[in-house]
Amino acid sequence: MYALLYSTGRMVSSSAKTPNPSFEGSCARSRAAPLNSDVGPLNQPPTPAIRAIALPDSKRKIVPKPYPIHQLSKALLLLAALFLPAFSALAQTSSAAASDPNLEFPTRLHAVARDGYTISALITHHGTPQAFRHGVALFAGHPGILRLREEEGALRFDLRGNFLVRSRRQWLDDDILVAVVDAPSDQWAGFSQQWRETPRYGADVAALLADIGARYKVADWTFIGTSEGSISAFHAARMNPALARRLILTASVFSPSRNGPGLYGVDLATLPAATLWVHHEDDPCRYTAYRDAQEFAAKSGKPLLTLRGGGPGRGGACEAYTAHGFVGVEREAVRGMLHWIRSGQLPPG
């Protein structure tokens, strides 16, 4: 088994060590960035008064008749009424894209109604494709609740700083559709690790991705989880082996805690044949230790993609803008995973 180290590192081989015993719940939390900014009224300069000046016949000039001030004001108000909404929408779009560069690409909410609740995904893709060779279903870290919704015509969601959510544009080309999977709406109060093991969750994810696949003509799906989202991805893939062609588990929670069992004790034989572990060697979170990633990779017989470098980090050790969230090496992590999806091999060192 090999671990890939990018330009900041080198190729190394992995060795197994003792698993970490516990995990607590601040993994990959982030604060939402604002979507919109206010646009003030259009300010017009005052229109000067125009008057005719009497001149001798030999020097008389033709002075244009002034447009009546009240009619000019009405015309300006009409133009403002016609074009201000468009200017405002353009300004809001530009502001949103500035705060979240992922929104430069077509982005929409896709919801599927279930029995008294919905399950939704945030869809991102290039603008031109009519069909997609690969769909990547992304499962964000703790708490795994995006609260996807539309308010006043604008798309709103939480967990924008999560590694998979903030880096989703890095996946995009004409072959790839990205779907960030939200928790079912009736689980927004508390999306427990234990509940993610239930058959209903497996059925909810299957219904959502089948609907997206039919709508966008997605040929196959890869399930990808990060931090506590690895638990979601693992169980969703375990319960949908025909749907989940591949499984990628990044910065995974291996140890039990007050939040739940993590991946500790799961039957590694239930992993899909095509499974990839991805971890940062300097992950500072004690519940997602790199040595545990090495051990799980060795026990499962699945490859481990290792990242080094990046930064600078900020926030708590288990939060999104540290090596736990691949800060500074997001693109390298995604490029490595894409190479594996397309070739079945780790990228060359």
C-alpha cells in the first residue's frame, strides 16, 4: 500500500499503529458566509434648467427647447423601475460569487419529497453538459445538516466552510456532476450517527440520487464523506451497493465518542471493492488520527492517499480550516481523488 505525497512531500509506504479511542463533536464546523449584499438606489445628478437668451438677429442661435422637468423625472423613474431589479440581481449574484467562488458555476437545490419530509442536495456542474459520466455525492462533516432552502429567491445553506462543500468546484469538468447531500429535513434537529445506520437513511439517499441521476443523466456515482460525513457515506454505500460504484472516506472519524461509534467496529468486509482512504498526515484532531487511517487501510486492504503541507490553519483542531480539513491542499486532494475515480489507481508521485 502506498501513500501519495504531493509537491511538498514524497512517496512513502504506510505502517499500522494503535487506533485512537474516542471522538467528540466539533469536527469540520464552519460559519456560513453571507450570500447577498444590499444595493442602494441609483443616484442621478440634478438636471440643470435651460432658458433661451434673446440675441440680435445676426447673432441669434437656436437654443433647444428644454424637456419639461416633471416629464424627465417621470422618464427616469420609469427607467429605474425597469432596470433596477436587474441591476440588483446582478449585484447580488456578483456578491455571492465573491464570497463563495463555487457559485460562479450553475448551482441549484434538488429536493425529493418523501413521506412527510424531503431530502435534498446542492447540485453544481459545468454549464454545457447534457449528461455526466460521473456523479460525486458529497457528505459533509459534523453535523451533516446543510439546511438547504430557498429564501426570498436566494439559495441558502450552512456548512459552507466544510472541506467538501467549499472545494466542490475543484471537481468540475464536463464529465462530473457534484451533489452535496443534506440530512433529511425531519432530521435537522439532530442527525445522529446511529440514525445514519438505519435502512430508512439508505432508502432516502437512494431515492435522492436516483432522481438526480435520471434528471441529469449521471452514469455512475461515487460516495465521498469527510470527517463525520464518512459515517454517512459508509452506511449509505453499504446499503446501496448497486448505486455506490466507489467509496472515498476522507479525514474519517474512527473512534467512538458521545456523538456515536464512528467507524470503530464496522465490518470492513462490507466496504465496496473500490474504496479509497484519504488523510492528511498532520491531521491534528485526536479523533481522526493519521495512525488510525493507516491501520484501517491496512486491515481493509484498501489504498490510502496521504496529503502533506498546506495551511495556514485556523480554528480548533477538529474544525474545517486545519489539516483536518485539508486547508491549503484542497485542490491536490480533489485532483488525487479524481485520478483514482477515473483510473482506479493512485496518482503517480
